Amino acid sequence: MEHIYQYAWIIPFIPLTVPLLIGVGLLLFPTATKNLRRIWAFSSIALLSIVMIFSMKLSIQQINSNLIYQYVWSWTINNDFSLEFGYLIDPLTSIMSMLITTVAILVLIYSDNYMSHDQGYLRFFAYMSFFNTSMLGLVTSSNLIQIYIFWELVGMCSYLLIGFWFTRPSAANACQKAFVTNRVGDFGLLLGILGLYWITGSFEFGDLFEISNNLINNNEIHFLFCILCTFLLFAGAIAKSAQFPLHVWLPDAMEGPTPISALIHAATMVAAGIFLVARLLPLFIVIPYIMNGISIIGIITVLLGATLALAQKDIKRSLAYSTMSQLGYMMLALGMGSYRAALFHLITHAYSKALLFLGSGSVIHSMEAVVGYSPDKSQNMVLMGGLTRHVPITKTSFLIGTLSLCGIPPLACFWSKDEILNDSWLYSPIFAIIAYFTAGLTAFYMFRIYLLTFEGHLNIYFKNYSGQKSPSFYSISLWGKEGLQKINNNFGLLNLLVMNNRERASFFSKTKKPHQNKIGGNVKKMMQSFISITDFDNKDISSYPHESDNTMLFPLIVLILFTFFIGFIGIPFNQEGMNLDILTKWLTPSINLLHSNPNNSLDWYEFVINATFSVSIAYFGIFIAFFLYKPIYSSFKNFYLINSFDKRGSKRILWDKIINIIYNWSSNRGYIDTFYATSLIRGVRGLAEVVSFFDRRIIDGIPNGFGVTSFFVGEGIKYIGGGRVSSYLFLYLFYVSIFLLIYYFVF
């Protein structure tokens, strides 16, 4: 056991080998490195598998021995200042390392095929390996300075990966937005670290917790200053985990390749903020104001993320808002002191959301085979539908991930989310009501995504271009130049049979008789003929969506297994008269550090009652989604049935207003981006213009004015001095006369 812990320091550095070798290879042997690029993908997967095995052994040791191991060595010593580097192996480290490695391996396997035609294939795997190194270094860090170094490296990798397709203006803007937004939280984190060092004189976690807790308990420190420092530390977690109000970068981060979204925006990087709060929870827990602030930020994020996901059209952006909401659940649990529930949901959500993101990538991959590389079409759920028979494995995996996120038993997220919901009742009934309501919203918008994507008829049909070429949207694409040219030459989009609501309403109103209140007669015939036009199966088409390759489907199948069974590690079971579970045994050292004694006994009657209530809410949200989005004969008929309900009554007017408010709120991102653009961006620009004017006209204007004045005075004197004595005498007598007159009249 001791032997394993001693060599744990190599965990972050094993994946670093790949980007270093790729860089050296491109510098010395560029042609051979590019031709043998698949070797680098295999190397990335193999090295990360070694790290996974190492992490697995450490996790088993943690479960069996319940030990915390820390090793540090001095980096620099100067008088009373000593900076040490090292690594810390505890339950939180082992859990995060297992999550990072398992999800990253599956994402890399998936990426080998997903990015196979991309010109930046080598660059992608270099960035991903360096990101894994940074993330593993972050979770094994033993002090705040070391955490901050790897924290910034993770942010840099996120910037590079979000802007991977940097020739696209949207991707370039998205990575800049993520970078700037995270800089706000990172600056707060740096100030908090410096403030705590000023208070305690140490960066090490053990010394930090002990000294700060003693100072607070003995009232030897200004309480407001301590609150300020801890809140600044929490600000870093707010930005990194996309919590309100610094969440605005996460939806735009979907501009990066889908495997990036599955790894860093679902399971790892956005979890870094949760990791930081969990790591510093022994410090936060003695300050009730900070704990209340964490729970308030969490519950706001829970509700905000769910409402913003309701009307999104982009499949990845909808999942991004879902991630934001679920991270809010974890932050809420940490703010309530439910350490175990927060980490449990972190584990279950990581695998379920990775499954959903990779499933969405498979959908996008299949759609791009038809419409070409165009995110406006291949990621727009409104243009999808009817994919069930064409991508059955992807559909099944996406459905399982959706059910898990909705909290349907016995899938993974059911066990963890239900624990958070139950703990919220004990903390605050208001928070519990919001949390349960959001659980219903989660079920609604997740099944909305599923139904729009996979059910009904395919909303687009295609026809040969007859050799016509359509230009690509971007110079660097998923398919590369050859694949994109082939797609553009062979087939493309001819028509989009998607009408807006007003057009559909007018279409059916023209064909309906005045006395008809239901579908019938000419309307039914017209709808049947219309449906036959849009029926994908009856068209002679040149291409259609197809299932992804096996290398992309294999990670989906593995994640399905995780989604089914990972939740069972947190279910208490009877052993020698005690209710125990693997997760509680795993987290025992951390729970003891928090001086917490969670009631882990399992009252099955109470559990069934609470679970029935939460699952009923989830099923109600699913029912509403089916009612609104599940087609009866087709999406057009379903639209007609909904819009023919009480058209002339006040209920219909009220319903339209409510729907418009919700739609505008969601589609405009809660108007938060607009507020930032108006208040912050324009305000900062206005202030910059004022400062620039003051600098140019006042600061620089005064010396420049003296220079210009002396220039004109010199020029004037030059013309006055003509070299004649008579002129000098005249001027002399003139000035003397003026002086005498002034003296006479004044004095």
C-alpha cells in the first residue's frame, strides 16, 4: 500500500508524454508525425489507461484502509516564507481521478473516429492530453498555490479546445468569452488565496483549516474580512462550474467539437468548481454566511439553467444548460452540508451527461452526412425528427441517458438526485419546492430534446444537386476538404419543410370548414397529402442519416453500463446489522474531517414514499413533453390539435402569453447576456472613452499646450524683429507709454 502511494506523483505526468512527443515530432519529423497520426491517438488512450489502473488501485486502497496520504517537498525557502509542492491522496482525489480517466478514455476512443477527417487531428489529441494532465494535477494538488497553477492550465486548455475551429468566428468569440468570464472568477480566487495566506501564513490545506478555524472560534480575526476571503475563493468555483451569474460562457462553449463538450463541459472541467468547494468545505462550514451563499447560488442556478433549456433549438446548447442546472444541484448540496450527496451526484451525472453528449455527437455526425457541415442544420433539433430507425443504437443510448437525468429508477441519477431532494426538505422547504419543481422541468426539457430529435417524421428531404457545388461554411471542418467537397458534390438540402407557427395556423385555417371543430374532410385529406410529401421513407433520396461507426458506438455502450450500475455504489445495504455502502466507506476520512455524522440508515418505507413523490413529478414532466411534442400522425397534426383548442376564448389568449413569455425568456438566455452587453460592455467602453479623452486632452493636453504656445510666441517675435534700430526704438517707446498710462490710472 505504501509503495503505491509513494509513486502517486507520476499520475499527472503520464499523459503529458503525448503532447511533448507530438510537439517534438512536428518540429523534427513533421511528415512522418502527420502520416502516423493514429499512433498518437493509441498512445493517448494507452497512457491514460495506465493512469486509470493506477487510480483504481488507489481507490480500492482508500475504500479498504480509509487513509489520507500527503507528501510534500520544499520548492523555495526565504526567511519565514516556505513554498512547498506535493500531492494529496484522499477520497476526493481518488474519486475525481477515476472520473477523469474513465470518461477521458472513452472520449478519446470516440474522438479517434469523430475527428478522423479533421485537419487538426494531432492538435486535438495534444490539447486533450495536456488537459488531462492539468486536470489530474489539479485534483492531486496539496496546497492552494499548486491548485491555482493547474487551475489556470485547465482554463488555458479550455480556451484552446473551445476555439479549436478558430477559423469560425463563433468559435473564436466563444473561447474569448469563456476566457474573459473565467478570468473574473480566477482573479477572485487569487485574491482569496492571498488573503487566507495573510491570515494563516500557510497555503497547505491542513494548516489552513486548523489555523483559520481556531482564529474564527476564538474571535481573533475580523469576521467580515474572513467572509470576504472565503467568498473570493468561492468566486473561482462560480466561474469554473458555470454558476449564476458567471454562467454565460458555458452555452457558447458548445462551439468546440462534441467530444470536448462530453469531457470538459460535462464530467471534468466544470466539475473543478465543485471539487474546489468540496476541498475547502472544512473552511466554509464554520462560516454560516458562506454556506448560505453557496446554497442560494446553487438553487438559483438550478432553476435558471432548467428554464433556459426549455426552448433551445441547438441540441448541444440544451444539454449545456442542463449541465448548468445539475451543477447547481451539486452546489446546493454542498451549501446544505450534504457532502456525500454532492459527490454522489457528481459521479452519476458525469457518466450520464457524457453519454448524452456523445449521443448528441453521434446524431450530429449522422446529420452532417446528409446536410454537410453546417451547425445551423446538423445541430438544430427543429430540423431533425424521425431518426429512430436510422440510428437505433444512438437513440437507445440517448434515451437511457435522458431517463437517468430525469431521475427514473433504477438508473444512476435517480439515487443521487433523490438524496439531494430529500436533504433539501430538511434544510429549507422553499429550496425543496424549487428543487422538486426543477426536477419536473428537467424531465420535460430532456424528453423534449429526445422527442424532437428521434420521434416523428424526418423534417427534411433531399435531392441530387446534379453536379452543383455549394461552398462550405468554414475552411476547417469535421470532414476535411475532400469529405466536404464530396458531400457538396453529391447531395445537399433542397427544401426545409418546417413552417413557423403562424404559417402553419394559416395553412390549416384556409382548409378548415367553418363548422368543423375537429380534423376531418378536406383537412384530413390535405394533411395526409402533406405528410406523404414529407415522409422520408417514400422519397427517392440520395443520402440519409446513418448509424455511427463501431469506434463511436463502443463508448456509448460502456457509458450505458455505467449509467445503469454506477448508482448502486451509493445504496446502503445491511452488513452485520449496519447499513453501509461503498460510497460512504470511500468518503469516511473526508466525512470525519468535516466532523459530520450522516445518518446513513435506510428506512425503506420513507425512501419509497419520497421516491414515489420525486418520480411522479418526473413522470408528469415527461407526460407534458409527450403531450406537446409526441406526434399522433405527424408533427403537423399534433400542432393543429394544440392550436385548435379554445382559439376564441380568454384561456387561449392567456396560454399564448405564457408560452411567449417562457419562449422569449429561454431563447434570449434570460436576458442576462443582454444585460451584460448593455451595462458592463458598453459601460466599460464608455468609461474607457472618458479616460482616453482625459488622458489625451488634459494629461497630454497641458504640456502640449505649453509647447504650442511657445511655438506661436516664437513665430510672432521672429516677424517683429526686423533688424532695424528705428523699429526697436518705436516699440520701446510704445511699451513704455502703455506702462506709464497704466501706472498713472491705477496708482
